[in-house]
Amino acid sequence: MKHSFYHFIGSLCLCGIITACAPSADNISIYPAPAQEPLNETYHLRVQGKEVPVYNAKIGMEYKANRERAMDDQPNSHLFYDTAGFASFDLKYGSAEVEIKVDSPIKTVRILPENAAITAAIHNNVVSFTVDRPQQLTVEINNEHIRSLHLFVNPEEKDIPEKNNPNVIYFAPGIHEVDESIEVADNQTVYVAGGAIVRCKDVENVNSNDAEAVRKARRPSFILNGNNISFRGRGIIDQELVNRMKSRRMMSVTGDSIRIEGIILRNSSVWTVSLQDTNHVFIDNIKLLGHRANSDGIDICDSWDVTVRNCFIRTLDDLVVVKTYNRPNGSGNILVEKCVLWNEVAHALGIGAEIRQLVDGVVFRDCDIIGDHCREWSLRVYQCDKGVVKNITFENIRIEEAVKFASLWINEAQWSTDKERGYIENVTFKDITLKKKPTTKGVEFLGFDQAHAVNNVTIDNVVVAGHKLTREDVSVNPYVYNLTVK
């Protein structure tokens, strides 16, 4: 009896130890994939011991010529792509154990951005690591840089709107197909639940001779137009079924006090998120994946008081760009921070090309550019019209690689509509690290003429391949004034 009692107590203790050590899934939320959605077969993901669905994302091709053809051969751009994987879950509190399994032995693993400082363990064909905060990660296994796995760790989702609220456009888990534009007005919320996929389609049977019908068919899939609008959730918006030549943007935004948060935007046919004549916009933790021509990430046009934060963007064209067209107010007071970026062909963080009015006060800071294969520039002010660009800051940016690093440029280009050129002044590049030397061009500043010049530029603690940038490393023409290199 005594032996049995102590054996029983020991068993309880052992069970308690096992229970304490076993991973708990209470601190995460995982959203099952719809049964009709084909999943990625390369990566098998578990978090806290639970399976997490890995989706497919079409991304720019590995070889430069194919990426550029995808950009330039617009009718056929949808044919040029590779496939990466992506997955997401919510981390409510504490930390979570992540395991990724592939079919072959793992020799190397790299988790980006390096600034995340995550150390992984490898056991045969499984890699494991711990995450302790919301963040956007990319996992490269066996040097697979292109067809990698993007892992989106979201914060806990709170204040989920009521499905039956008349001011809520609610997409529940499952597949939804929409063809005509969905218009969102004052005080409305669009909610895309985790496990929901909204497949945007072309409008069918449009009479090509009916100009008004054609115009309506080409309107963006989602039109946010009004004040106090919210677009949020953990689901996916997809434009795979939209023909590129019908030119439907995924989301256009006009108005005041607008918030976009948490969603995944995939396969946009042209611009993905387009802000036009907006004020007080907050964009947080959205993820954009695109491979087709003109699939810009976030275009901030003629807008003021905009914040873009904690986003992941991997699109073929510009990632985050500020523009001004013909509205007299221009754009300004814009902050882009804590984003993870993958630049395929165009610019990662930039102003322009279309700058026909004032741009005043743009800060790009605390961002990681983890891939850059572009034919344009990682950081750029691209001025080919008459607008003035001033008070621009690129700060605390970490870049893994770049073809062309940084450019301030004034001249005529294919995008020009004005006969007159503008000027650029008060630009700062501070605390920027480029891990490797650019493969073609480093830093280049080019003014247009004496009256349309680049003026007052400061380079402060910019490090390229382990060496601080000096004045001799900067290429300038005669129309660059007051350049300071610290």
C-alpha cells in the first residue's frame, strides 16, 4: 500500500511536470482555411503544436529579365510569377513556439529581418524558433530567397464588430465572390474575418460600346469614400480573377478619419491601396503580396496626416510612394514606420514620379528592406513635374541588399505632364545601414538647373558594407547645393 501510494503521488507529480512543460495554445488564435482554397505544399507549419494553414502567393520571378517582362508586357504580366508561401496567426500574450517542416533535410535557415534577432534550431527537416511579439517575418530555408515563407504574427484582435450591425459589411469565414464594386460610406466598417477569402472578379457581359457600363466595370473592387470608415480583419482580399487590362484597383480610399488594419491583400491587378484626397488615415499591420504590372503597394496621393505602420509589402511595382496630382493642397505630414519591405522592380520607399503639387513633410523610419532586386532605387525622390518637395527624412532603415541605393532626381521623364520642373530641399538620410554594396549604383543626386535644384541635403551615419558613407561616395551634378555628409 505504501509503495502504491508513493507511486501514485510520483505519477501525479510527473503528470504535473508534463502538463507544465507542454505547449499551450491558449495564447494564439489560428484561422482555418476554406476547404476550396489550395494550400502551399512546400511548407508545413505548426505553432504551439497546432497546424497553421500556409497559403500560396504569386510573387515576382527569380530572374531579372522575367521580372522586368512582367512589368513591361502588361497584357501578359499575370503569366510571369513564382510562388511563395504565407501564413498568419494572432499572438495574444507571451511567446509561441514555431515549427516549419519541409520535405528535404535543412542545411541552412535565415529569418528576416535580421533586426528581429531570432535564432532558429534545425533538426533534420524541421526548423523551430520562438516568437514573443507581433511582427512580420520571412523564413528562408536552404537559401531559398525567392520562394520563401512569409509569417505574419498579428496582435490579438479586439473589438470585433457585430455581424448584424447595419453599418458593418461582414465577410464570415469561407469563400466570397464579388464582381461589382463594394462602396463603403460614412461610419461604416468592412470586416473580413480570419478564414475568409474575398475573391474579386470582373463584371461579366459588359457592352464595350456602353462607355458608362465600361467605366463602372473598371471601378476599384472596394471604394472607401467618406468619413470615419474602418476596413479590418484577419482575412484575405484576392484579385486573381480580375483581368489586368480591365484596370481595377483593389481598394481606393477618399475621405477623413479612415483606418485599415490587419487584412491580407493578394494578387492585385494594378494599384493595391490607393489613397486619394484623404486626411487622417491610419494603416496598420496590413500585408500586401502582388506580382503583376503596376501592382503598387500603398500609393498616398494628395493626402495629409497619414500613418502607415507595421506592414509587410512585397509587390512588383512601388511599395510605398507619395504623389501629388492637380489638387492644390498637395500631400504632407506622412509617417511610414516599422514596415518590412521586399522590392521587386521599382522603388521601396519614395516620393514621385507624379509630383505636380507640394509634398511637405514625409518621414520613412525604422523600416527593414529585406529584398531588393529593382531596376529603380531603394530610397528615392523622383521629381519629373513642377511640384516642390521639401522636408523629407529617411531614418533608421536597414537594407539587406540593393541594386541602386538612394537617389534625388529632377528631370523630365515618361511620366511628366508639366513643362516646368520643381525642386527638392531639406532632405535627410540618417542612421541607415546597407549590408552589401549596391550592385550598380550607390548614392546619386541630380538637380535640373540652377532654379530647379536639390538643396540642403544631410547624410548622417549612413553605412554601406561596413563603411561609413563619405562625400566622395556621393555622385552629384552642378545643381546640388549645401550637401553635408556627417
